[in-house]
Amino acid sequence: MCGIVGLFLKDPKLEGELGAMLASMLCVMTDRGPDSAGFAVYGSGAKDKVKLSLRATASYDFEALAAGLSLPAAGLPGLVVRGTHAIVEIPAARETAVRAFLVERHPEVAIVGTGERMEIFKEVGLPASVAETFGLPSMRGTHGIGHTRMATESAVTTAGAHPFSTGADQCLVHNGSLSNHNALRRALKREGITIETDNDSEVAAGYLTWRMKQGASLGEALDAGLKDLDGFFTFVVGTENGFGVLRDPIACKPAVMAETDQYVAFGSEYRALVDLPGIAKARVFEPEPATVYFWERAQ
Amino acid sequence: MNAISPDITFDLADTALRELNAALHAATGESNARRWRVLNPNGRHAVAVGINAPLTVEIEGHVGYYCAGMNAEASVIIHGNAGVGLAENMMSGFVHVRGDASQAAGATGHGGLLVIDGNASARCGISMKGIDIVVKGSVGHMSAFMGQSGSLVVLGDAGEALGDSLYEAKLFVRGSVKSLGADCIEKEMRDEHKVLLAEKLKAAGLEGTVDVAAFKRYGSARQLYNFHVDNASAY
């Protein structure tokens, strides 16, 4: 089991409420996944900047880290510390150099995700405490996805919590279990994809990253996954403009969608959606198995 | 004037689900209190399961998993959608969902009638054992898997592997069938089948609105589940 939620706002008036709505949805999914929780929120961003979502231990000195990243011309990078995580905003042109610097000089810090607008937070613990620790209810944004984990394939660790990054402004959450993740992990490592945990969902994220590196679109990568990923899955992928959904051909794991004029919402169960505004009049439906869906705003 | 039954209303926004189910289990249907209304189900699981009396329960909203499971004698009407396992293992009575039903609707049902106004997802009527199911929309893949007896009537289309490993459940589909499962074949629609189908449609309130001649009948080829002495060495 695991719980997934996703919320994509059509109505900009709700953007200030995104975090609160997502937190409420996430907490309802506690009994599907009490081990760890995580979420990605797509908030503000600037075209020439990149946000790095970083994770370290409790009370880590992110300010010292940020100071080490400063440039005489650009000054200190943007820094927002939330619990064990920090969002560091740097000029996009410096991303490669900063990543290399972090890997070499700060192995104690994990880069959870990057992107112009995406911020990822995840931690071991009940969804309510994870949401509270990172201040999810007060976050604003255009869309977000979240996950509550009941661990099956690998240990309960922060690194094993979802979402997993699949590329810039892209991440994946997974409900299910993959049975060929060990073989696939070895194959992906040979292809140069970095996979850090024994987690099956990280392999799925790595698989999508690899497909896209070969030139596939996200939709094509998901489609290819139907053939290459053996096991049960409902995936929700966050993208810069919205989110996508894919269920395995047997539709082993649940999925419910609700759509109104104001939003499109995803939940593992309808219960997760009941506090959304206007839900009583929403169009409620199940996504079809083996079918890639996207809900995105026009670029 | 016992015929005019008072309503009993349970609002699940402020009453625990277990109180509702305990009250339904305690009801015999012999008192005046035969008509029950349930408000704000909000997708809760196991709403109105295990009723064993001739009650009428109307649920105003969407329900979660296993709604009206194990139902006997009662009529349960859901004004919304239903989650996984609607009317699972129903014994008798009537369950009617006005919206869509998720996977495994009517699974293992022994009797009674399940009517779904919208679509049903995968595995509708899996391992059915005597229940009658009428779906006004379409059904998903693996519907009537290992169906033993009873009937599944689908006014729309059926997904992949309809009637896989079927025993003697009777399947009628008006629309297209994406594919038939192992040992499921199309069968001739004789007069006796038209009569049977018309009965099921009538019970679902569709008399005179649907032409039985528009349906095709599917059933077991009886090659999988019969013991053949020629196959003895395979066991």
C-alpha cells in the first residue's frame, strides 16, 4: 500500500491555498502510508534561476553552505531552510558547477531535486508531522503532488521516501511494487544513471530519466515503462506545467480523479478529495489502466 | 398505518460509521423503521455492510470500499459513485449505484441484484456465484472472471478478457467486447436466453427501453473446468 495525492489548479485564485489543500489530502492518506511522506510543490520561480532542493541532517548549517556558494558578482544565493531541507536558488548558468561542488565538497548533503519552480520535501514519519515540519499548509503554488509510504521493497528511510526526481522540474511518486527493479537498476547503472537506494520506485524514476535522456518525451517514457516495468504501479509525475498519471495494465493500485472548473485532483482513494472546494459537484472518475494522462496548463 | 415508515437519518459528518453499521445490524425490519438515510459518506469504507434485514438504505454521496458488502434482503441505493468491492459477496436484496462503480463490483456475490447506472471498472462480477448484475455503462477488463453462476448484463462495452476461466455465469453484452478470456465464447442467443435477459432487464427497471435482440451472449466453452480423462496425466 501507499497513498498518492495530486492537485493541479486551474483557478489562480486558489494558489495561496495549494499547500493547505495538499496537506489536508496528504493527511487523509495516512492509513495507506504511515512510514514516511513527501511532496513536491511548484511555486514561484525565475527564468534565469534554478532551485536546488537539498536535504541534510537535523540542524545542519545550510547558511554556511550557502555562503560557500556565493560569488563576488552574484552575492549569496537565495536560501530558505525548512527542517532538514533547504531550497537554494542560484543562477541557472551556475547549476553544473554548483552540483559538482556539492558532490565533491559536501557529500553530507543530498540533492533531492532541481528546477525552476519545483521544491521537494520528504521525511520519515506520519504525514501530518512531515507536512507540519516543512510548513506545507502555508505554501503557495500552481500544483503539487504528494505521497504517503507504506514500505514494501526497501527500508523506511528518508532516502526511500517519495517523490523521486526524474529531471529538472520533474518528479515521480509511486504506489505499488516493481518485481524487476534489481535487474533494471543494474542495467540503468551501466547506462550511467545514478541510483542511490534499494528502493524500487527510485528505479522507476531513474528509468524515466534514462528514457528522456535518450530523447523520449515524458509521455513516451511512461508509455515505454508499460513494457519494461514489471509489477504493480500507479504513478503520478509532477511536471513544470502540471501532472501526469499512469496505471499498470492490470490496474492493481487504486486511482480516483476529480475535476471542476477550479482544479484537477488525484487521490488513491476518494476520501483524500472530500475536503476540496466544490467536490460534491466535481466530475469524479477513475483513470483507465495502461493509459497515460496529463493535466497541464498551456505553455 | 405501518406502511408509512419514518425515516432514520445518520449524518456521518457527526456520527461514527460504526454506530450506523451497528444500528443497521440491530434492525430487524419488522418495526416501522425500515427507511434509512445516510448523509455525508465522504468516501468512507464499509458503509452499510452486513445488513441482514429488509431495510431500505439511501446513501447521499460517494462511498469508499465494500459498500453494502455481504448484503442480505436490504435495498441499498447510493446516490454517487462507489469504490472497490461494491456489494461484495451479496447474498440477496438489491444494491443500486447511481454513478460509477470501481473494481470488483459484485465480487463473489451469491444472490440479489446489483444495478450500476454508470460504468464499472475492472473485474466486475469476479467469481460471481449467483448474483445478477446489470451495468448500464461499460465494464473493465477481466469482468466475470471465474464466474460460476448468475448473470452479468452490460449495456455498453466490455474490456479485455471478458469471462476468463468462466464456469456457468451467463454474460450478455450489447456493445463491443475488447477480447474474450480463456474458455469464454460467444454463444447462440436462443429464445430462452432472450426471456432470461428480458427478466433481468425488467428487474433493473429497464423493461421496454432496451431491445434484447441487440445483445450477444457469452458463456463457457466448458473445456477448462471439466475433467477430461485424456488429460489425466497432466494432473
